[in-house]
Amino acid sequence: MSKVLIIGAGGVGGVVAHKAAMEKVAFSEVMLASRRIAPVQKLAAEIEQMHGRKIQTAQVDADDVPALTKLLKEYQPKVVINVALPYQDLHIMDACLAANVDYLDTANYEPLDVAKFEYSWQWAYQERFAKAGRMALLGSGFDPGVTNVFCAYVQKHLLDEVHYVDIVDCNGGSHGKAFATNFNPEINIREITARGRFWENGEWKETDPLSVSKMFDYPGVGERKSFLLYHEELESLAKNLKGLKRIRFWMTFGEAYLKHLEVMNNIGITRIDEVEFEGKKIVPIKFLRALLPDPASLAENYTGKTSIGCLCEGIKDGKKKRFFIYNICDHAETYKEVRAQAVSYTTGVPAVTGAVMMVTGKWKGAGVFNMEQMDPDPFLEDVGKRGLPWHVEER
Ligand code: NDP
């Protein structure tokens, strides 16, 4: 029985708080903390009403390391689930080390002033976590997260050598808005407008943003045009999968979404540097975020499904084989269960599963770990039962 502290009360934080509260065996107590107290209290009331469990609440700015350390020392959780924004990762890791607590997140660190994300900053904590005997689990969402574990499962059970991996991510749902992002708009737009990148024969290859596409037939959704993007799990998988020759990431976007994005880029409202406006300095993308719908607010009328998986090709017993391993998730079903849309749900459920793996000791270690470094079997068994069933097809 262990206490868990969740930081962040947005779309993903809401799912994590609901599902953690529903997990009455592994988590003896649940606390939800975030920068503003109002969303935290709203979620706590909703959780008590829906699942009959009282969770504790706190207000904390996770960038204030001494304040967060104080909260962790007082509450003494076994693990912190960080579902605030990537900008907070290093501060939360610092506080976890100071308070001797395990750490988990769903997105790698990204500096505020450069639209660049990579694991180097967090991998640099390896020695400090190892020395402290604490565990930091990185990227326990869906992608990164379940996709890494899918690859580890294929490597463990289905192929002797994994040569080619294509991670394919489709949101085939509709929220009925002209333009909205399914998770934090600032992080989402920074990711999509970045240059594409994939790994082949030991080196990284770059492409212009959204310049490479292909059709892919997604189970539960159908054929959709998918665009090559850089995504963070490529970095750790390229390092940890043995015998890999190429790994790429693809995501679907509708015509209307791409048209809006193009216009916003052209007029400069996705800029991340400061501009002078009526005597004040503003960052255009932050202003845009304030105008766009809050991702959590899309949930109520969302219809359709997400379909995300890994197409893995390699060798088994000397023969070439290809497997597709995937999950389909229905927006309306997730709304019924935890008042969230499927993009938040597919991120929040693996975060809770990762934390359960850590508090039960099914996954343990001292240091900083990516998901594929752990045994895939207990995680996949749990995540399926917790709401994300998965399937394997030979193709
Ligand atoms: P939201 O913007 O909806 O929520 C972020 C939450 O973090 C808000 O409650 C926000 O509070 C809080 N927060 C921000 N700054 C601080 C701070 N300094 N201290 C404390 N709390 C803070 O984002 P999402 O829920 O959509 O996304 C959460 C995370 O999940 C992101 O890191 C995102 O990249 C990741 N993600 C991962 C995916 C995966 O599959 N691996 C997929 C989708 C998302 P406030 O409202 O006051 O600003």
C-alpha cells in the first residue's frame, strides 16, 4: 500500500486522478496537486461523486523546487506522477531526489525558449537517481509509453531481431470544433511544426515539417493519410532495440487541421519568442493557447476512435515476419468512464499502470529508465485490464 502524488490537473491529470482513485489496492492514498487549486478541487469533487473516494488536494508551483520538496517531504508519497508540462520535468526530478521519492512522467523535458525535446537532460540524472537508490520512469504515456512497451514485447516474444519499426498514431475522432488540439496546444503545436526526423542505419535523417506522408489502414478507423514526425520514443528505441535498421513515427491530420496550422504559422502566431505588444512582451503561442479550446473541454461531445500501434518487421527462426500490435480507444466510452476524451485517456491510463508497476515492485531499479528497458509482460497485462486492451496481428 503506497501513497501517490499527481502533479497537473489538465486533460491527462484528470484521467490519472480518476484512475488512481479507482485503484484502491496499490494506492493507499492519492493526492492531486497543480498550479491552480480550482481545477484540482473540481476534479476531487467529481472523483468523490463518481467513484466514492476522497482524494487529497494541494496547490503547488512545480517550478518552485523548495516548495515542491516541502510538499513531498510532508506527504511522503512512494511515487510522483508528473502530468504537468515538459517544462517542469527537471524541477520535479530535483524535488523527488531531495525528498527521496520515485518519479514518473509522460513527456520528455523541453526548454521553454527552444522548441526542442530530447532525453539528454533527463538521462543526465542517471547517476543521481542510481546513487539515491530511486527510480525515474520516463515516458509512461501512450506514445511514448505503450508504444515502447509494444516494441519490447515484440522483441521478447515475436521476433529474434527487430529490423524495421513504424509507429502509427491516428485520432479518427471528431470534436466538432473548427480547430483544437487534443493535448496542451502549446506542446502539441511545437511538436508538429518541428522538422521531421527518423533513424536509419545508425544515423538521424531530417525532413521538412509535414513533407512526407503515406496512407495507412488503421484498425477500427480505416485508411488515413499519415505524416512523418519526429517523436521522442524514437530516440530511446533506436538505442535500446537490438539489430534495428530503421524506426519512424507517423501521425494522421485532417485537411482542416493542416490548413489552420499553415495559416497560423504564416501569420506568426505559433512563434515561441517574445514580441512587443502595446508596451508589453507576449509570446504568441501562449496567447494562442489562451484562445484555443481547453483540450479537457472537448471530451463531452467527442465521437470516434483513436488507433495507435507499432508495425514491426524482422526475423524469427530465420524467416522474415511482420507484426502489428495496437490499441483502439473510443472517445465516447472514455467520457462515460472518467469524463475525458481518448487522447487524454490513452496517456493517463499507462501513467497509472507505470506507477502501479513501480509501487508493487513489478518494475524496479535504481536510476533513470525508458519503458522498453522493463519487462513488457506485467505492464501489458495490467494496462489491458485497466482500459486499454491491445491486439497483435501477423501481417
Ligand atoms: P494541460 O495543459 O491540459 O495540463 C497541464 C497541467 O499542468 C495543468 O493543470 C497546469 O496547470 C499544470 N501545470 C502547468 N505548469 C505547472 C507548474 N509549474 N506547476 C504545477 N502545475 C503546472 O496538458 P495535458 O493534460 O494535455 O498534458 C499533460 C502532459 O501529458 C504534457 O506533458 C503532455 O506533453 C503529456 N502528453 C503525453 C502523451 C503521451 O502519449 N506520452 C500524449 C498527450 C500528452 P494550469 O492550468 O494552472 O496551467
